[in-house]
Amino acid sequence: MSKDHGYEKRLRHLQIELVKMQRHIIGEGRRLLVILEGRDGAGKDGTIKRITEHLSPRETRVVALPKPSDVETTQWYFQRYVRHLPAGGEIVLFNRSWYNRAGVEKVMGFCTETQYHEFMRTVPVFEIMLAEAGITLVKYYLDIDRQEQKKRLEARHQDPLKQWKISPIDEKALKHFDDYTQARNAMLLGTDSAAAPWLVVRADDKKAARLAIIADLITRVDYRDAARHEIDGQIVRRFDEACLSNGMLAS
């Protein structure tokens, strides 16, 4: 059996579990919110595509918001995200989220220090409110090392089908790699909580990361006849401070 065949076979089994999980969510009126954050080029788009590929489009939404409008910049920071939260029976995936403020906005100077610190202080409270309202919130941070990011960002320029992924912010990702590392560390340390824990993903191997994320995700909802799959703890694990120094996250 080839490596690719083995990947496709395991992916199919995991996607079947996702469909079973969604049937439970719809039937019970559950609400699932999945946040995918990470470095540019870490594989968020590909992971979301595999998660949603066979799910019901009526009960599944992917949210990838553009930069805020002039009006939105005057609103409560979380306001434009709240309108996209899942209703009963829905799965919503945020391809980047309110954590933009702790990442790109912080690094690129798109927010003030006051706005940043206000976000870091209030986001744990906001997420506790979501959990207490009955929303299952799952947060993944996908990380890759400097060389892997360089390779992936360069590949975007060479592939005509990936031109839409190129942005001015991506162009600065490598230059600010260390700045993003510092912002990532502060974000994970400051916003991890029992109500909304971070799951960190070593995503240098795209396919292995996708499988590990889906295998983990299906454990986050108890559904009937669940077939659990082994989760590789070297690829995805609950964040703790040791992750900053043990190689789980790029430095």
C-alpha cells in the first residue's frame, strides 16, 4: 500500500466519523465552533477543505473575514464575529478569527497597544461566555518552522491555482517570523483556559496534520457509535508551557 493510498484510506474513515458527528449535532441542536489559527502557509485552508468536504453545506459554514470596514473599526471588537456564531445544529469553522488582534494586528501595528491589551484581557471572558451558552469551542494553532514556511510561500508564486493565497501580509511573514513567534507565545499563554483550551499542531507534514486534527476533532463531541482513531501526540496536543521549548512549536 502506497503512502498516499494509506492517507486517503484513513482520511475517508475520519470523514465518515465527521458525517456521523454532524448528524448528532443536527439531531441534538448542538453548536460547534472550530477556530483554526496559525502561521501563514501552515495548512489551514487545506485542513478546512478536508473537514468540510463531505459535510452538509446547509449546516456547515466557513468564515474567513476580510479586514474590518470603516464602520466595523468603530464597533465592539467582537461584534462582527458574533453574527457568525453557530445556531443550533450548525458547525462553523473560522479560518482565522478574533485572534487576528493577537497575531497579525499586533505584529504589523494594525492595532494600538491599548487595543491589544484590552483584547488579551477580555477574550478569555468572552470565550467563557460562549462555553456557558452551550457552544462547543475548539481552537487549533497550526505551526511550521521557518524553512517550511519559506518553501510553501514560494510555492504559491509558482502555482497558478494558488495565486489567490498571495497577499501583502504573507509577503512579510518570513521577515517577521520571530515577531510572530513572540506574539504566538504571548497569545497561547494568555488565552488558554479550561473553558477554551488551545490545541497546538506541528504541521510541517500537511497530510499528517490534517489527519491528526480530524482525529482530535471527532473526540470533542460525544456522538453515537463513534469510532475513535489514534491521535498522534507528536502532531497535535493540548497546549502547555512546555510546548514552547520541547520542539512542539517552532522557535
